[in-house]
Amino acid sequence: MAGQITIRPAGPDDAGRLNEALKALSADLGDVHRATDDGILAAGFGPTPAFRALVALEDEAFVAAAVFSPLYSTTRGKAGAYVSDFWVSGRIRGTGFGCRFLSAVRDDARTIWGAGFLRLAVYNDNPRAAAFYERLGFVARQGEVGMILEGAAFDRLGGEA
């Protein structure tokens, strides 16, 4: 039988194991994983953290991880949290734990930032994840396209086009 699962904020000592959990997420999604332990440590636990993370442990083994950051919506008139990474071990998927874990993210974001909403993205080719989020009440944003600026375009922003 499974042991007790504990949810807690990740700390600097968790950077390596957090990165391992995020590697598992990348593998599940077929993504390239470029994060390093040092990068996770610096971005999440340095002097100006870029994210917060929660981890779930069962008998000291990571079974879930979430990475999220604050955002502010002028159209909603409130702060929220963007969940950039949400991983639950395949062993406990379908047990209801994902909902419990996401509610812990909500509670943490509410406490830290006064968050009144969560935002996340789901890959088009991941209908199981989309169905999970829809069951919880998430609604797909219509008329919106996610865009990213990175690499050379990021570096030259503000220069001549």
C-alpha cells in the first residue's frame, strides 16, 4: 500500500530532485529538457526567485512537482499564478491526487501573492491533461495565441528590425 504523501514548498536543497521531476515531465511530454540543477537553484532559490515550487513526497521520494510564477491581469483586476510545470507520477495519476496537489498550488499562490486565479497551458496533443483540467473547471481561452520571444530575437529586441 502507498505511504503518506506530504506536500511542501521546495527549498534550495531540493533543486536537484526538483529538476529530476521536471525531467520526467519533459519526457512524458516529449519535450527537450534544458534545465540544469544549477539553473533551477539560481532561478527558484536565488536572491530574486523567478518561481515558486511545491513538491509532494511519499516516503521521501518525489511523486509530484509544480512550478508556478505570479502574474497580474488588468482584465481580471487581480493577481494570479501561472503554472508552468505540473507533474504527477504516473503511479498516482487517476487517484485524485492531482486535484489535491493543484489546490495546494492555489492555496500557496493565494497566500503569497493574493492570487485569485490560475492560468496554465495544455498541449494540443495531450487530451488526457486537457480533460483533467476541464473537469476541475479550467476553461480554454478562445481567440488567443501563445507567443514566445527568445534567442537572437530576444537579444535584439529594441534594435532595428
